[in-house]
Amino acid sequence: AGLYHVVLRAQDRDGDVDDVALDIVIDPAGVRDHAFVMFRGADLPMTKDATGRLSGRYDPTRDTQTLGSAQLCVPFSLADGQALFKNEYNGATSVLSPTSPLTMYGGWLVSSLNGTPEQNANAPKPTSWVGLREGQFLAWTGDGGRPTDFDAVLVWRKDQFAALGGSGNYRFTSDPQTCALRVDLTSLVDDGNNEIRFVIVHRDAGGDTWYLSEAAYTSPYLKDGYWQLDTFSGNAAPGKRWAVIPAPSGANVAMPPRGPLVFQAKAFTNVQAVGLMYHGHRWGYHYSFGFNRFFALGARQ
């Protein structure tokens, strides 16, 4: 245990050198630092499908449901045995544990919308391939011609948090070493309407309450990059605040309208789940939303 000073030095082929100095604090297990959960696509034990790609899918016992003629969904669930990605794509060689951070809970919905007269001349055909593929979570979704919305809530439950020691409630602190959420994105393509926010399920006095981050990632396009939020617990600064939202249920996984939301400081002392809420729109054809890593850093004592 202790404080260590580390210098990373990089030198290019011309001999130019750059240094970065870092401080690393090592605590005994369970005293302060604690990794809540780490989804890392590189660790997925998927077998190869017929095309040779590493592939998985949502649990087929929770198969896609059709809502009318213009919507497809996997209904939202946090219930035991309802993890989204339990089985492999082409067999039962490997079954993910319901408490593995390599799977997640939640649900998704793709909706075909009215478009131009030419687009509306054909019947809506919402399609989506949502699963674990090529070492990542990947949703490939849309319609052959009409505009579409894609909404998803993806969360990791408390029983998936990696226990490194200590006891008591899982919580976030005011320290960035024990208060951080991050997603590493691999594919985010649409027509300028992407919106990603973090969600936290917290056990308040009246029961489990859903909180949505004020901070949002709204880039219209991203191939590789990440989005991170830290020092947000109990923080009243704009962008660090949280709003209470209705708990998702069934096909109701859409991002709540921002107007009615009231963002306030919230201290997270008894966390039950963490994750992402996503909304995307495209004016025609298909697009993708993918990430290969999600992690939450917190503490328990």
C-alpha cells in the first residue's frame, strides 16, 4: 500500500521524447478502491459462426416480439434468468453465467417511422441484429427505406459487480478513483440524433429508483473513442447532476424527454445497477451502435 510516482516515456522514430507523470495509489483490498463492473468484449467466450466471425445473440428464450407492423423489441427485464446474452449464437458450447459482467440486462426497441411518400409506398420493415459479436456489443438496426428510431437500456446488476473485498453497500464517492463511469465506443453512425446517457439504479428509502445523468454524449458519428463521467456523486455542478426517471418496463425503453426532467445533486450510497440508455435515429436504411468496454469504478466498505 502507498503512493507511487510513475513516468511513462514514449520515443518516436525521429528520437523525439515525450513524458507523462502519473500518481498511483495502492490500497489494501476492500479499504477504498473497488471496481464495480467491467464489461470487456475481448473476454467474450463466443464460438465462430458460419462466416468465421465471433458472434452471440440475446437469449432466444426472450426472442424478438413484434408490436404491430412497425416495431420490434426485446422487452426490458432485470429479473433473474433474464440476462440478454445468455447463450451463444450457434450452439451451447459456452453459456454465460447470469452474474458474469460479459452479459447484461435490459431491453431494446426498433421502430419504423413515416418518411417521404416514396418511403411510405412500402410497408414498414423494422429489422435488427442485437448481440455480442466480434468482441463487442453491437446493434445493427433500421429499415430498408423508412426512417427508424432505436432505443435501448443496458444495465449490469449488483450481483455482477466484481467483489474485491470489503463489506457493506456499493457506493460512489466524491473521488474520481471511486466515482467514474465510462464506455468505449466502436460504432456509432446515424443522421445526427445519437444520445447516450448513464443510468444508475439506487435503493432509496422508498425502494429502487432510476436516475438518468444530465451529461450526455450526442455526437452524430464516432468510429473509435470513449465517453467518461466522474466525480458525480453528490455533485451539484451542471453536467454532474441526475434526474429521477420512470423505471423501464416492457417495450418502454425510450429516452425520457429532457424538458420535464429535474436534475439535482445525488449521492449514491447503495447502488443496485449501473448502465447506459441510448437513443438513435436514422432517416433511412441501417446503422450501428457498438461498444467493446463499459466500466464503473466505485467503493464498498
